[in-house]
Amino acid sequence: MSEEKARVSAEAARDPSAPVLPTVNPNAQKSEPEAASFHPAVYIATWITLSSSVIVFNKWILDTADFHFPIFLTTWHLAFATFMTQILARFTTILDSRKKVPMTGRVYLRAIVPIGIFFSLSLICGNQAYLYLSVAFIQMLKATTPVAVLLATWGLGVAPPNMKTLGNVSLIVVGVIIASLGEIKFVMIGFLFQCGGIVFEAIRLVMVQRILSSAEFKMDPLVSLYYYAPACALMNGFVCLFTELPRMHMEDIYRVGMFTLTANAMIAFLLNVSVVFLIGKTSSLVLTLSGVLKDILLVFASMFLFGDPVSLLQAFGYTIALCGLIYYKLGAEKLKEYFSHGGMKWAEFGSQRPAARKLIVFGAALLFIFIALAGLAPRFAPESSDKFHSTIGKLLGEKGA
């Protein structure tokens, strides 16, 4: 009786307007805190590193190591990607989104196989270009990919022609033309191979866009690779069977090394994995801007590693092309917004840490001078430059053997 009176008096004393706290079970298991993800800069740096490594690695294998079999190398990459995606599909959850794609035999033949054909052609032409052109010039030509995609979109009827948009991308074309006129080691057949690779890649992207316009066919790059890689590997292997295999010997593979070829294929596959994480943790816009930064770094890396000379006219034209590419991707309003925001952040950083800002400016100036001198060295100091690059080539050759 006394316990009941105490309970009633306690309820009467409680403020009815006060919030009622939920009952907590002390024996219930507490949920573990969500694991902290990496900073977006980590995903950007990883993608740039892998993407640049694949391009430089392919150039070294096909040109420096005298392994002149680009179709075989592409087939090897696709066969390795097929094997790895099958492993991931069976033993991990990273490819579980493929189950949401209504893939049938008829859809595969009518959609995936045609896209795979253009994917194979773009890879073959792109790798063939490494036999004739420098990495720097190839990256400059790749700046015209958005223009080719735009024209392919109009040609395939995905979007109506728009002269204003064509005017926006004209700056890219002008810049690449100037860069091509300034190319010192210009080879026409390599130029045509690279142009063909850009055209085939543009058609592939538009065909993928047409498929993905339906909500039921949403696929990330890794799931796309899961479907495309087997078909592309078979098609490239068929072409390789009649073109490169008859003149290819095991000595060619032994000269490069199975470890080198496996590492090359693994880096190419990890690049596709990094794209999924980069888009998932940031956005496709960040991927585009990261691609611009990657292309600039690759031009400098090509000048430093392979001694590819870049003329002032070529650098001027490529700068115009990059400015046109950024303007086309972002637009005038976005550019104003980003510049205004960046200027405020830079001024705020300078007021808080003036010494650090001066150090950054000084370091950037030194880096620019160093890269410029490295690029001009093949022209003004060819003997020292050749000695330096031959030393690097010997070190790479010893590792790749």
C-alpha cells in the first residue's frame, strides 16, 4: 500500500509538459560506431596515381621495353579483369549491384557486345598510339574527347544539335590544333591511331549513356567491366590471333617478365576499382577535374621520365585547351563561384598562417622552374639529358627483366 502511494505521488510531482525519456535496456548491445572513411583527397590522389601509372607503364612496356604487341597487351588486361571481376562477384559484395541489372542473353547481344566492340577498338587504337607518339602529346589530344562525345551525341540522335554548346567547346579544338602544330615529334600514323581511339571511345560513351538513360540499367564502372571484359577479351583475342600472335614468341614475354605484365594488369584493374570509390565518395564532377589535373601531371611526367620535348607553342595551345575544357565542364557561373570561394579561403589562410602561404608560393615557383628546366633540357642539353634517361632506363630494365 505504501509503495503504491509513493508511485502515485511521484507521478503527481512530475511535470506533465516535460519530455518523456525512453526506457533504455542496459543489457542491449550498443551499436558500434561507423568506421571513419578516408578524406576525399585520398581517393583523388589514389585515382590520379593509378591512372598515371597505367599510362606510363603501358608506354614503357610498348616502347621502351620493345614489346610491340599492343593488341596482346590489351587482351591480357581484359582477360585479367574478367578473372578478377568473377572473383569479386563470388567472394565479395562489391559487385552485388549487378543483380539489379535485368541482363538477359538478348540484352547482352544487342547492348553489351556492340559497346564492347567500340571499347576494344578504342583500347587497341589508344595502345597503338604509344608506339609512335609521346605520352605528353597523347594527353593533349585526349583533351578533345568531350568534343568527340558531343558530336557523337548529335550524330546518334541522343540530343539535338546546339550551336551555343559547339561554340563553348571550340576553344578546346583551337588549343589542341595549336598544340599539334607545336609538336616536335609528330608522326601522322600515331596521330590517326589516337584520333581513331578518341572517336571509338566517344561512340562507346554515347551508347552507354543511351543504355543508362533507363533507370533499370544503372551500372557503376566496375559492374560495367564485369559485363564488358569477357566480350572484349574474346574480340581482342580473335584479332590478336591473326595479327600479333604469328610474329610473337615466348622470348618477348620473358624479356618483359611475367611479373611485370601481371603488375601492369593489376594496376589497370585497380584503376577501375578506384573510379567506383572516387565517384561514390565525391562526384563525377570531381572525377572530371581530377582528370584535368592528372593530364597536366602526366605531361610533366612524360617530359621528365621519357625526355619528351614540349615546345612553348605546344604548351600554349594545351593551356588554351585545358581552359576550354574546364569552362565547358563547369560553365561561367560555376567558375565565378569557385574562384570567389577559393579567393576567400586563400585570403583567410593567408591571414591565419602568412608564413605557410609564403612557403607554398615559394615551393610552387621552385617546382615550376624545375619542371620547365626538365622539359627544356632535351633541347638545350641533349647529352646530359640522354645520359640521365639512359640511367633510368637501365634501372627500369633491370626491374622489369
